[in-house]
Amino acid sequence: MLVVEGQFVADRTDIDFGFARTGITLQKTVYLGDNSGAGCPGGELAIGANSAVVTYCFRVTNTGSFYLSDVTVVDNDLGITQADMTLLSGTLPLAPVQASFTIT
């Protein structure tokens, strides 16, 4: 956006007005087996026998402009809490703009 003598001319889209953005994404995947998360990120579907062991991977990404602390992942449908998970990569607080961590 470019302002010239009170006129608005829409020829630029790269101006950052400094507005704070918040945003977080969560990707949940699964794979057959249990190898301490080495198979992450996995896929959207794992097909196996009824007694097959599966590993769920959760990737949390901060897409906002603030650091995120106290990020907690819980899956009530599976009965998974933060205490059941292992941090594979990334750190907390989660840095802004595309920083992420993976837990299994």
C-alpha cells in the first residue's frame, strides 16, 4: 500500500503495520509400531490387526508473532495427556513464526 498526498494507491502488499498476530496449528499423524517416534510424522491412516501397536505424532506450530509457553496437547478421544507424551524436537516457549515441536 502506498499513500501519496492523501491518495490511496494499492501497489504494495509488503508493509508490516506491526499488528500482533496469534496462531497455532496442530498436525496429528499415526504409524504402525513403537520406535520412540522415529517414524514421525507418520500418515493420516495406519491399518493393522486389532492388537497392533500404533504411535501418534502431534506437531504443534506457532504461526503467530508471539512466543507461546505452557502449550499443552491432550487427545480426549484417545485418552492421551501431556504426561503420556515425549518431546522429540523443538523447545518451549515456542518461538513465533513457524517454530514447531513434535511430540509422541
